[in-house]
Amino acid sequence: MLIRKLFKFENAHIVRNCTSDRCKRSIHGHSYKVELLLKASKLDHGQMVYDFGLLKGVIKDFFDSFDHAICFWQNDDPEYIQACKTFSARWVSLPVSPSAEQFSRIFFFLAQQVLASTVTQNGEGDVEVYSVIMHETDTGYAQSFLEDIQNEQMGILSLDQIEFSEQVQAEWTDPDMLNKLKQGTAFHNPTVDLQVQI
């Protein structure tokens, strides 16, 4: 079974080496919509794949990191990168170009890492990320699946290669959550008192 959670954020970027002259030479922004699709073959004690409320924690904090931020590719011009860091308190440095395609992979990867490090406590089953759909505009989106995350031709993704500005980290519910994720520290979902109502 699949469930879908929608997230929204505003972001600015340049997509180097693309065909469109406007996109590759000028900073521009989009109102992004992210569809996170989770799948499982069983339901939890609340008869859900995964409680939507649980997606308002660490995953939402990571996704919200991109809101009102500028994203740049680590291989971009060093002067441009420094300008982004100098003139924006909210920025994200990525190991891949911030295209819709790569954004869908990054968001899939982050959600996947968080779920893998989460201890569930309400009978959840084999919950995993099925897909991420990244809407860059009303008419265009990119969709990624597990095989895209593992595709080396598209770029290897690593938590060590994604850098968030100090301002972004300061706004997280837990400012140390990235380090905890890198170190394999488990995130614990809340325990649930089981009650049967008649």
C-alpha cells in the first residue's frame, strides 16, 4: 500500500550546463511541491502505513531546510559559492546540481536515511520510501525511485556531502540531527498506549 505526504518550499538556484540560457546563467526561484510516497505491506496498530503526524518531525525539518534558501552545486564556481554563503543566511550545498531531477533524488535519499534510523513503536511494518515527485513548476516535475538513488551515473549521494548553513541548522528542532544521522543514532517515534474502544 502507498501513502503520500505533500511538502512545499520556496528555493533559489542556478542549474549549470543545462540547455536553457536563463536557467544556467541566472539565479532564479521556484515554488516547489514535494510528494513523498511511502509503501508498506502491512499496517500499524492504528491501521496506517505510517502516521502522517510522524512526518512532521525529522523528515519535515530536513525538507524545510530548503525553504527560502539558495542551493548550489559544490562543483560550481568558488566565487559564486562564496557569494551565496556571504549574502544568504540560508543555503544548502549539494554534491549534485540542484535540478528538479537531483532534488527528487536528494529528498528521497534524506527521507530514506531518516526512516532507516527510526525506531518505530506502533507496530509499523516494512515502511520505506517508494518514490519522490518533485514539482518544480505547475507543469513540470521529476520523479525518482530507489534505482535512481543507487545509480552512480546520476551521482553518488552521501550525508557527508550535503552541507546546511548554520542558520538552517539552528532552526531545526534538534540542531544536531544531521550529526546524529551520520553517526547512526536512532530516532525514536513516540510510544503508543493501545486501547480498544467498544
